[in-house]
Amino acid sequence: MAKKGAVKLVVVGSIGLDNIETPRERRESILGGSLTYACAAATFFTRVGMVGVVGTDFPPEYMSLYRSFGIDLAGLRQEEGRTFRWSGRYEPDFINRETLSTELNVFARFSPELPDAYRSAPFLMLGNISPELQLHVFDQVHNPSFVLADTMDLWIRTALDPLRKVISKVTMLTLNDSEARLLTGLHNLRRAAEQILTWGPRYVVIKKGEHGAMLFSKAGTFLVPAYPVAEVHDPTGAGDSFAGGFFGRLASMAEHSEKAVREALLYGAVVASFGVEAFGLERFETLRKPEIRARFRELTAMIRLRP
Amino acid sequence: MAKKGAVKLVVVGSIGLDNIETPRERRESILGGSLTYACAAATFFTRVGMVGVVGTDFPPEYMSLYRSFGIDLAGLRQEEGRTFRWSGRYEPDFINRETLSTELNVFARFSPELPDAYRSAPFLMLGNISPELQLHVFDQVHNPSFVLADTMDLWIRTALDPLRKVISKVTMLTLNDSEARLLTGLHNLRRAAEQILTWGPRYVVIKKGEHGAMLFSKAGTFLVPAYPVAEVHDPTGAGDSFAGGFFGRLASMAEHSEKAVREALLYGAVVASFGVEAFGLERFETLRKPEIRARFRELTAMIRLRP
């Protein structure tokens, strides 16, 4: 971790203080948000800069935690007010969850502004924020070589035009299965993905939670398995860790071929599988590269015909 | 199809006349049951004999249909009374379903009796019937080289002792994820499977419906993907077609190594994926080997890192 040098991957998204209740445990004000998980996951592979906002209540120890991961904080702004907060409760399956409360706070006025040093970064990840804000990021960057955008049902329902514009400009779009159906009106996920590919992206990744993901491109379909985790403690942020782990790994690779994308997606699945073993970033704090490599080898062996 | 010669694979299970309602369509008295799906799926690869029971109301055209698949019917008995009947309705997701009615009819008195010609068959599949009846089959066979047994929550709850005896005698146990948890009291599927392996089977296959399956053995874990079907019309029997396709393929192979088992499981997934494209056996009636081979190649490409 703590990669030095120029920021190679810039991530834009949300930072939150989360109250999380699982069937086993309850934690308050833990560090979360899509930006947090994606950046931490990516730091295992590359130099990452975050673009986000926190309030004056943001605990200094969390700022130190970001630094200990080696995340570049030039794009992190602290503004008057409270940090974005989310409370949720997981059902006994550790998968379905109920949102108990959401307070946008300073995130309601968030407008991503990239420091000059980030504008030429080759890898750009637009987390799940409004498509208008995602377009605002596009206005600030100089020809990134690979742009990944995530989205959600809210924007499909309320901001379809700017979202379609975002989709036309990205290299990869990630969304979950129900969102792919909502966006295209097509029930079948392959047909939905093929439709989205005609709108511009080179890759579409459909996330299926604990069942993995599917990559679609002109080269065909790749089924990304989920690593079977022994004991899930907190699934919050798994999709963001998956995307961050994938993208960090890809950014660290010499070439960005379809094969590289497939391999990096497996790394994303591996990093996400570690993340859910503890609350928030706790597992990432102790996670080391040899563990990631070992589980990557294990996961690739699980999809190989030859044992 | 219509393989000739000695029966290599014997399958024991249920034959039903099903009323099926999906969000798109409704069909009455179509040919179903675990035995039907498993045998039909296996005929694409090997010579299959069925052990089951039907009533006097069983349509002669369904008997002809079995024959057209080349299934050996020496073990099929027709008894006074009505055939087993099941009615179910699928939810809009084509996955969850509600059982509207079940009439056991002649199946309530079913006792599997193997014709002499079946007793030395090397491959034996014990479909989901009571463990006592599964044990009764063991009493009639001469040292089969590979025995696969399926089970369900009902037997785990009501007949655990004989079920444990069955498990100690089989080569492979198949069950779904919730059943594996119920049987072992372990939430984690890997730990559950590892527990079951200590009871005797060389292989445990945990089925996850439209999300594929997982193979566990001393050699490790293999994640069996589900082929992403363009349009599901009737998912009834998919698990049985998966098992039958797998086992028929394995029976046709020269060796039964772990690699052979993995490959055969992919064939099972492929055959099952065709089966759900139409009601009952309709898709299997037109399905040909080159289609199976092509989809097998497609599915293996979908889990390969190199595109």
C-alpha cells in the first residue's frame, strides 16, 4: 500500500458515516460511502486520488485512516455542516437490507472539483452520483484512457437524458441486474447489456451481488464468480470494493486488453471478498498483497476445468 | 439419442403430470417429474433406464415420447390409479414458485424394483425419494461404480437417520444451499459441504438454481456457472436436467477423474439451460448434439480468462 508518485486513478463518489446493524452486531458512525470503499480497495494496486466531501464533524482519525492507505487527499473537501450519514439494517441472510435513514448533509451540495494534478490521470472512476455531476467531471479532465461509471435506479428514473450522455462517453458502465432491466426495458440481461453496448461503452458489467457479475463486450461474455466467503460480517460497500479493486488492478497493468480486464475483475472479486469479512474498512486495514495473490490463485482454480 | 445396448445409467425418481403457470403461459398435464427430466437429459450422452411408476391415466403418447428419447422402460411400472400430479405457479421472476396442489396418487405406494438387467449398471442415480426407498435400491444393485443421490428438506426433517445412511454410501450427494445448511447446521456453504464430505461421499454438489452450483471434493472447489439463457419459458425440472445431463455425460466418458466430473457438470449446466427454453421436454425433443457441443464451448469460453 501507500503507493507513491502521481495519481493514476481518480475516484469520485460519496463519503458517509454509517450506522450498520447485522444479525450479529451493531456499529455506529463507521467510515463508509462508495468513495471510501472504492479508493481503499484500489490502493492495493495503484496510486489513488479521491474527490469527495465531508463535514466539519468528520473524525480526524478517519482522515488519518485514508492517509494510512496512501490515498491522495488533494480532492477531498471539508465543508461547513455534517457529513453524509446512512443507517441500515441487514436481514438474517446478510444480503437484503433496509435503509433506516439517510441524511445527505454536505453531500447534497457536492460538486466534484478536480485538483489540477488529477485532470490528466489516465483512469477515472465516476461513482454513483447524479449524471449531471458525472458530466461536470468530464468537463474537467484531459482525455482519460479508461472511464468507469456506476449508476443506480434513481438516476435512470429521474435523469435519463444526462445519464444517456454519460453512458455514451464511458469505457465501462457498471450497474446491477434490476437496473440494467430498468434502463433498457429488456428482461434478459444479455440482451440488456448488448443494447447498452450499442450506446457507446466498450464494456458493460452487470453486478449480481453475492452471485458475482457478468462482463459483456464485443469479445463475448465473461462470468465473474464471487469468491465463497467463509463468514460475512458486513456486506456494505462490496460492490464499490469490487469496482475499486478491479479498476486499481487494471490501472496497474501494462496493457488493458480484454484478458487484462477479465483478470482485473477477478482481483476485484477477491478484494471485495476480503472486505465483507469485517465492518467498514477493518479487514482492508490488515490485508496484505500476498493474501490477495493467494486468494486470486484460489479463485482462478475454482473456475478451471483442470483441478 | 436413442442409444442402443446395455443400460449404463439407471435413474430412480418420480414421474408427474404437471399443471404449470408462468407469467406468460399456462399448460396442463404436461409430462414432468424428476425422473422424466433426469432421464431425458441423460439420453444425449448414454443409454438410460428408468425406474418409476405411472397410473392407468398416463397418456400413451408420453410413453411413446420416452421411447423416442431411447429411454429403456423395463423399470417403468404402470399401476391401477392416477399418476402423480403437481400444479404450480411461477412468480414474474420465473424463479420463485408456489405449489398450488400435489396429489401423490400411485407414487404414494411406489417401491423401486430394479429389473435384473439394471442391477449391474455402473451408474446409479437416486432421485429425490425417501431415504428408505433409496436404501431399498442399494439392496438390489451389484457394486455400482458411481452413485449419485439427491435429497430435500422434507427428508432432512423427517428421516435423518436413513438419510445419513444413504449419504454414507453414495459417491456424490446433490442438494440445494438451504438444504445443506439444514442438514449440517452450518450457515457457510463451504463448511457445510466439507462436513458432508467427512460422512462418506467423494463429491458434494450444492445447487444454487439460476446461479449455478458448487462442487466440493478433496481436490477443492469448482464453481459451476449457469449458462445465461436468453429467455426462460419454464424452469421446472432444471435441477433434475442438470443432474441427468451431468451424470449421462460422465457415464459416457472413459474416465471419471475430478476433471471429468467438472467437465460433465458444465455439460449438465448446458443441457439444463436448453431445457428451460420451453415447457416440459419440448426443447429436448428438438435438441441435437451439435447444439449442446456449441453451447458447451460457449460456456467454457465464458469462464476462461483468455477471451
